[in-house]
Amino acid sequence: MDDIQKLLSKVKSVEKGEKLDLSSGEDLSVAIMNLISIEEHLFFSSQKTGNGKYIDLLDQVREMRKKLLQKIIKNPEGEEWCISKHLLAGCMRIMEVGTKSLTKGDKKDAEEYFQMAYSLYELFWGINLKLLNKADLEKVTPENDDSKTTHNFMGKLGEVLKKAIDCCRE
């Protein structure tokens, strides 16, 4: 509980005065998700066709994605860069699985996938707004969790981010 209180204190210090405006950052993060997806498709196209032009395009898209990711990920420590990239990639893929479930008429599964995707997205912002430290992240792993702690931690992080972030400012 102390850790959650520390997290809430961090957010309050960020929140003082005005809410955070992440509208451009959120747009950029979704664009980055799509660039990661394009990289994946270019890789698979290169392998399926044997055509090297896809690898050349992949390299160009990757450079663009790296440049844009630098605009969000400031002074990464440890493996925050890779964690952030994989959180966005995981979020995008799980959203796509949710969308396919929805298309099949399985709304319950779709909602579960969408919640998982959004939890990854919230974790991405928690890390990149420096709301989480190493100790916080260790608590999120299943190995040292009783299954309720992770859900509660992620839920609490989501509540905190909703209070701190205003994504609809222009």
C-alpha cells in the first residue's frame, strides 16, 4: 500500500497546477505502434517473397520509428527504451486480436483483450512519465505476485493516469 501511496504522490507532484496534455504524445504513440506493425509486415513480406526491397523499406521505417520514439522516451534508464517499444507493440497486437474477436461476435473476449491492451498502454505512459521506478516495475511481474496485486497495481496506475492526463486538449 505504501508503494501505491508513493505513486499517487508522484502523480500529485506532476499534476499540480494543471493536468498533463498528452494529446500529441498519444497521437505519436499510436503512430509508433503502427510503424512497429509496418516493420513486422515488411519483415514477413521479405521472407515470404524473397524480395530484398522489403528489408530496405523496413530499415527506413525503423529509422523513422526510432526518431519518433525519441520524442517520447526521454533519458531512458536501463531497458526502458526496449520495454517501451515492446509495450506499444504488445498493445497494438492485442488490440488487433480484440478487434478480430469483436468481428467474430465474441464481445466478451474482445473486451478482455482491449482491457489488456490498454493496461500495457498505461504502463507505457507510467514508465515514460517517470511515474514508476524499478521497484514499482518489479511488482508487476507474475513471479512475485499473487495475481491480485498485479491487477490492483495496474488498476491503480490506470486510475492515477486518468486523473493526471488530459488527452483531449488542443
